[in-house]
Amino acid sequence: MSKVHVKLKINDQEMEGLCEPRTLLVHFLRENLSLTGTHIGCETTHCGACTVDLNGKSVKSCTMLAVQAQGANVTTIEGMANADGTMGALQEGFRQMHGLQCGYCTPGMIVRAHRLLQENPNPTEEEIRFGIAGNLCRCTGYQNIVKAIQHAAAKLRGEEFLEAAE
Amino acid sequence: MIPGTFDYFRPRSVAEATKFLHKSKNASVLAGGHSLLPMMKLRVAAPSALVDLAGIAALRGIKKVGGNIVIGAMTTQHEVLASALIAKHVPLLHEAAQLIADPQVRYVGTLGGNVANGDPGNDMPAVMMALDATYKITGPTKRRAVKARVFYKGLYETALKSGEIVTAIEIPVPGKHGFAYEKLKRKIGDYATAGAAVVLTMKAGKVSACAIALTNLGATPLLADAAAKALVGQAPDDKAIGAAVAAARAIMDPANDTRGTPEYRKSVGGIYVERAIRCAIAAAAG
Ligand SMILES: Cc1cc2nc3c(=O)[nH]c(=O)nc-3n(C[C@H](O)[C@H](O)[C@H](O)COP(=O)(O)OP(=O)(O)OC[C@H]3O[C@@H](n4cnc5c(N)ncnc54)[C@H](O)[C@@H]3O)c2cc1C
Ligand code: FES
Ligand code: FES
């Protein structure tokens, strides 16, 4: 099978690689480009661990071909820190609110929450839960993930989040 | 899980796409890929080539043309939800889109893919039947239009012929009406265990027009014609609603799968038809 030259912009950097048309975006990121922050959980479009931001949309990269992402603008968990290398608001929120335990779901959760907060900077708890319905966590029970996102949302709005983690 | 090998083609126009589909033996259209790619990963589907419609601008967008809302086939569920035009003129579609899958799937999954897929678990086909929508289709040599109500022929079997593409979905804007889409699912993001769409008009305390369609209660989405007729011309009291529910249950023939036994699904199917009818009546009266 002949290979396709895929070029895309990832975390503000031009990247490229050769792959078969059947190569899934998540494998292209992890194996061709060595960006292993994006995880593979279920590989069946259910868990959201593989979520990346693609042209301003959260997508499950296990259910997209790398060739479909040709020319796209992609953000992965590796692009979530501040420019100076310190933790971004969501990363800080997850740390402060204990939004992770094993951490397997965290890259997908953070990348998804990033788009959610871009679209809705001041979400209610219900809107957060509806907004992360495509991301499964087997550890936390979600309570502290919701708080982590609220923490980040408050910080991005220049406010302080006063609740404690559960 | 990786799909089998295939060629990938990204045409710039519908004509180019249909031409390619026509001359290739076992090619599939790729829209959002959120039904097709999972099936290819399981090797249930193994097309020799994929014709990706993502590069065809003419297949996108939501417009009001005369008395119709016309939605390009490649419009995503996310775009449907964000559309003020749809929320205003066909609120049933807005309500149903919200009940499909999860945010990630809605960003990518398209309306055209949802109606063309032919899986009885898809929510949009019943909604389109209830709204009496028409699918605009382009083939290698000609164009045609097929009503949603006669499009579904069997499990994964539709009126689409080889080389044909659904280009748009045309929905006649209903007049003042009540509507509901009631869907039972095991968890958020799941396909329906049972679902019912109702569009209904009231005049002087009686139901003057009604359409009812069912999701995942047979090998195809079902138009519950007799159920709707049981309500038309009646004051919607318990007796009339009971007769409609019984008529809807009579055509249900759900599969025995992980979502339940046929008996269970017919039982809850009736309950969801009743809920949708009562909801639509309340909305139509209000
Ligand atoms: C986790 C998960 C949960 C889901 N839950 C639901 C749910 O609750 N309800 C629901 O309705 N759906 C659900 N889906 C399915 C989802 O909505 C799909 O996106 C949709 O069924 C197909 O749309 P698509 O654009 O992804 O099409 P594709 O997967 O690209 O295509 C599906 C089929 O339709 C054909 N096709 C696509 N577009 C056209 C066209 N324009 N003309 C002709 N043929 C075409 C393709 O060749 C293919 O055979 C779920 C999917 C996932 C992964
Ligand atoms: S790995 Fe993609 S959704 Fe689970
Ligand atoms: S922290 Fe372990 S799966 Fe979410």
C-alpha cells in the first residue's frame, strides 16, 4: 500500500510524516511523531482518552484517520502548558483539586475541558458534566474532575475558586 | 485495532465523488467516519477505497429556502445544535441532536452519515420520518429525491444505489406544532434502547395532524402510521393515547441484544411513545 505524506500543525509546530491511509491519527501522533501524551484507552470511540483538539473541535483520535487530519491545526496535551513551561490553568486545576488518580484519562480530560472552556468560559456544574460526557474516568468518580475544571475556569476569568477538593 | 488496507480519495466536488464511486467496485463514502471507522476497525466493513466528502464545500451549511430548511449532508451534529435557524424552525431536530452520543462524536458525526448509515440505532432517521423530510441524492448520471419515510429498506439497507450520495436533507417547516423526542438509553452517549419522535398539531382541543416514528424498535426506523391515525380527530384523552400506544407497539419488532429482550424493549417502547405523545400535546396546547 503506498504511503501518504501527512503534514499538520501540532502545538504550533509544523510536523509531517509518512503513513498508510489506514493509520489512525492517535497512532500517527504516538508512533510517527513520538507524541505519547495522547493515550489509547478503549480504541472503540467510547473512553475519550485519545481526545485531541483539531481545528477547534474535540475529537477522538482513535476514530480519525491521519489522512483526514491533513493540514489541520492540532493541539494535544503536550501543548497545554504555558509558554514558559509552567502548568496551564487546567493542569494547575487538576493538581490543586486532585482531578486525577492513575492519570490515564487525564490528557483526554484536559484537552476536552480546554475546548469546553473556550466555548463556555463560565459553565455550570451540569454543563461541565454534559461537556465531558465523552470522557470516562475509572478512578475519581468525576467529582474532583468537575472541580478541577471549575478551578481552571475561575482562574481563566481572573477569579478565585474557593471550594476544596472532595 | 486498525482497519484493513484501502485507497483514500478526497474529491473536491460531488461530480468527482460520484464518478469515483461508480467506477470503483467496493468503495465507501466517508463522512464523519464515526459509524464507518469503528466497523472497519472491527473488520465488519472492508471497503477497497474511501471517498472522503470532507473537502466538498457544497455539502455544508444550513439554509431556509422558501418553506423548507435545507441542511447539507456534511453538516455535523454540533453545527445542527449551534444553529439558531434549526432551533427556531425545527426544534425537534435540535432536541434529538442533543441526545446523540457525546460532544466529541457530535463535533465529527454528520447528519448525512446518520441518515444514510441504515442502522436502526441511529436517532435522526425517525426524526426525519416524523418531520416528513426528503433526502436529496446525486448519482453518477442523475439526481433524485427520496422521502425519509420510504428510504429505509432493511438492516443497513437503504434506497441508495451504488455510486449515489446524499447531498442534502430538506425539511418542510412545520406550522405551529408540539413535538418530542423521547429516548431511553442505558447511559449518556448510548444508542437508544427505544426511542419515539412525535410531531403533532392541535385544533379546538383535538389532534388535527400527527406523525409518530420509532428508533431501534425494528430492523429499520419505523413510521407508526396507525398510531398517528388513532389520535387524529380525537381529543387526546387516556383512551385515545392508549389506542395509539397499542398501535405503535403492534409494529415494534426489536432485536434481542445487549440493550434488552424484545419483550422488554416493546414494553419500554410503548412507554416512550406515550411520553412523547403527552409531551407533544402539552407543547402544542401551550
Ligand atoms: C460512541 C458512539 C456513540 C454513538 N451514539 C449514537 C447515538 O446515540 N445516536 C446516533 O444516532 N448515532 C450515534 N453514533 C453514531 C454517530 O452519530 C455517527 O456519526 C453517525 O451514525 C454516522 O455519521 P458519520 O458522519 O460519522 O458517517 P460515516 O461513519 O462516515 O458513514 C456512515 C455510513 O453512511 C455512509 N454515508 C455517510 N455519508 C453519506 C452521504 N452523504 N451519502 C451517502 N452515504 C453516506 C457511509 O458510506 C457509511 O456507510 C455514535 C457513535 C459513536 C462512536
Ligand atoms: S481510545 Fe479513543 S475513545 Fe477510547
Ligand atoms: S484518573 Fe484513572 S482513569 Fe481517570
